[in-house]
Amino acid sequence: MKPMVEVENLRKIYGDGFEALKGTSLTIEEGEILALLGPNGAGKTTLISALCGITTPSGGHALIGGHDVVREYRAARSIVGLVPQEIALEPFEKVINTVRFSRGLFGKAPDAALTERILRQLSLWDKRNSRTRELSGGMKRRVLIAKALIHEPRVLFLDEPTAGVDVELRRDMWEVVRGLKAQGVTIILTTHYIEEAEAIADRVAVINKGEILLVEDKTALMRRMGRKTLRIDLAAPIDAVPAALADYNLELAPDGDALSYHYDTRGQDGTGITRLLQALAEAGLTLSDLHTTQSSLEEIFVGLVRDQEEETA
Amino acid sequence: MNLRAIQAIYVYEMKRFLRTLMESLLSPVISTSLYFVVFGSAIGSRIDQIEGVSYGSFIVPGLIMLTIITQGISNASFGIYFPKFIGTIYELHSAPINFLEIVIGYVGAAATKSLMIGVVILVTAGFFVDLEIMHPGPMLAFLVLTCLSFSLFGFIIGIWAENFQQLQIIPLLVITPLVFLGGSFYSISMLPPIWQTVSYFNPVVYLISGFRWSFFGLADVPLGLSLLAIAAFTGLCLTIIWLIFKTGYRIKS
């Protein structure tokens, strides 16, 4: 696999002094689906805008398909498709014309068969002669996707593609994304829906306040999600964890009235819960209650963002 | 050069024009006809010939100039302002095209539209007055150059404008007065001397004078100066366009 998108120390400072990207670095392999996850105002859209030519980076550089996005913008942009977050369409133009226009802008000859295929795939074929203002919000978003796909991009940026869309469109969109992946297209999607990242991404990057906090394989993240914590409430507080229980890496609550045990539901040797409970009984401890909790991607995400905010505070 | 992109923009803009063909052509034709009724027939019948040309014929070049200047500006400024306003400008930014190609596409389409309107007015005028074009070649050159330069100017306004008021303000406060006071409906020589001197500071005087010369061989200012004026104005617009391109002024954040 060779890198398709290489971002190195990319910075963006807007005219009002706001630093939207603080030296972001990221490498995306050809054919992978990367989910860029972050809260509102994290810098997701700015990063995509800088890569697609909508905004000029203030520093650092970025390559797409080996081409610098500023110096070799023609070569870089010719392989990039962008589905913007905001719906922006010329209201009086017919669907098929606006899609053809996009292909022309990318310097490609009209291709009726491809146009039909893409419009059919997005359930737009029957609406091809409708004016875009006559379409529903979901249909308009489909048109934006068709416009981004019509010039056969090798890299597709989807900025919040499923924000405010119905279930059917979301499912269709994921289908389209999977189909593109099968063709080897590299896909970067921003979202603040964690389920979306879980459903289709190969890797997840977490961004907040213009900085990438983590880039990790989704499966590795899921594995972290497989970790659970068992909280054992004790009937009577203790001063220290009994020596016989040292192997279990238990954490004693500050009040001494509870123990926490971390385990992995997908662990090779089982969870160890049965043995622990026996050992607790043998150590003479009386239990008053048990709770288990699981760290979700959401918690990992919120935890990362909170850590960063505490650091900068 | 991404020729297909230029073509795509040009065709897209022309289609927008053709969608509103009736409005686009009808309003200039009606207003021109009204000018002929008011100035040509009602008032013109009381005005003597101007250097051997009937008043009705005399105002034809000025009327055409008035229309193509205002149409060129409004078509081009709206053409580029509208995508900025509705957000579809993202597509121009993210496509493998440069600013020059965008300018050629939009300005080319706007200039074509105003040229078409200019020709329609010329034909309409032919129904009201006898028209003889003494120098057809230079007439066409003046027509095309004026359409192009004022479409360039309109494009600049469209880039600069941040709202609809700004889009209107320069055409309304600067261009319309300059055109009306630029000898569209009279010869500069009909003015008192002091206003003649003031008029020579109005660049539109040179355009209308040159254009009128191509019809009747009559000019308020020497032909060379008219050519220089249109060349200088085109050059100025091109320079501003180039500066916008170099600095990215109001195109990208």
C-alpha cells in the first residue's frame, strides 16, 4: 500500500487570528476509509478545505497522489472528489446538467453511460430532469455526491455526509462508499457520529482544536472497547488490597469500600472473573454489589478530548 | 489550459441566460423602444438634425452603448457573485482549474450575452430610424471590446461584492451617471464650454464618441483617443483581474 494523502505539519490561521489547524500531520493509505472524528469546530472541515483547494494553508504541506495540493494543484485536484457539508446547488438547474457541469470542470469529456450509472446508483435517474430546488434535502445531498463522483475521483472527501439525512440515504451512502472502496478509491469522511466511523471506517483519526489526537485501526480501537471494568462494592471498607489478590491488579477506591478489576471480554484466557470471585471469598471479603462497565469509542473519544482540554487549560 | 472547464462554465452560463431568454432580451428591447418613442419621436421631432444626422438616428449608438455597458456589468457581476452567494463556488475552488480559466468562462459568457443584446437593439432601432453604418469593421470592434471590457469590470465587482447592495452600488452610482452624461443622448458640443471640459474627464464620452463615429463619421473627440480610452480601460480591468489572481483577494480565505 502506498500513501495516497500525506499531510505534514499543515497549519491554517484565519484572517482573524484563529488557528484552525495547528501543525496537523496524517498519512492515508490508498484504498482505505479513514473516519475523521471530532467535535464541532475541531478543524475537520478546515483540514478537508485545505486539502481540496477551498482554503489556502498557512504553513506545512500536503500531497495527494504524490502531488502538492498548492504547487501542483491541477494534478492533485483532478483526482479528488468533494462532498461538502453544506448543501450548495444552483436552484434553477436540472439535476443532470449540474452533474455534467461538474465533469466538465474536471476537464473530462461527457460520458452518458457513466452519468446514467451514477444517477441510477444514487436513485436520482428518475429525477434527472427536475430542477434541484424541487428536490428534498436528502435528494439534494445525493446530487452533491453524484457531482463528486462524476469525474471518477481516486480520493473522495465526504464532509459530514450523513448529518441530518434519513436512514435510507445513510444506508445507500454506505453502500456507495463500500462499492468505491472495492474499486480502490481512498475515502476520508468526517463525522461526529461514532457509529458511522464504526460501521465503515478502516481507521479512525480523532481531531480536536486543530490537532490530531489519535490515529488508530478501527479494530484496535474496538479491542480497546472490548475492555470492561468490574466494580466490586465491599460490605466493609479495607485499608489495602490483600496480598493474596496481588495478581489481579485490583484498584482500591479511595474510601476503601470498593475494588475495580479490569478485564478483556475477548481475552485468550477468559475474563478471570470466576477465579477472582473465589479468591475474594477465600480472602474473607464480603461483597455487597457488582457492576460492570464498558468503555465505548465514545468514551475513548470524550476522554481524549477532555485530556487535551485539561492539558491546554 | 483546461479547455473543457472553460467550455463547461461558458455553456452553463449561456444556458442560464437562455432559460430567461425572454426576460433577458425583452426588457432591453422594450426600454430601447421607449427611448425611441420618448427621445426619438416626442422630443426628437423638435430637435434639429445634429451635423446632418436626425436626432432619432443620432441616439442609436449611445443607446446601444448604454445597454451593453449596463448588461455586461450586471451579467458578469451576477454570474460570479451568485455562486459565492449560494455556496456553489466550492466547486470552482476544488476543480483543477485556475483563475484565468474561470475569468474566460464567466466573462466570455457575459460578453456574449451583452453582444447579443446589443445586436438585437441595433436591429430594433432599424425599425424606428434609417440606419447606415459607415464603418462596419470598427463598429463591430468597438461593440465587442466594450462588451468584453465591461464584462471584465462586472466580474471584478462580482468578486468584490459581499452582498447584493454592493453588487448594485457601483453600476447605480458610478456607471449609469457616467453613461447618461457621456453623450448617449446628445453631442458634447451642445453643452456650455465649462461642461464640455468636465465631460472630457468622463471616460464613457470617448467610448460613445468612437462608436458613434463608426456609424456616422461624427466624433466629439479624435478617434485615436477613443481607441486609447477603450484599450486603457480594458488594460486596467485586466490588471485588476491579474492582481486578484495573484493575491487571492476575496476569492479564498
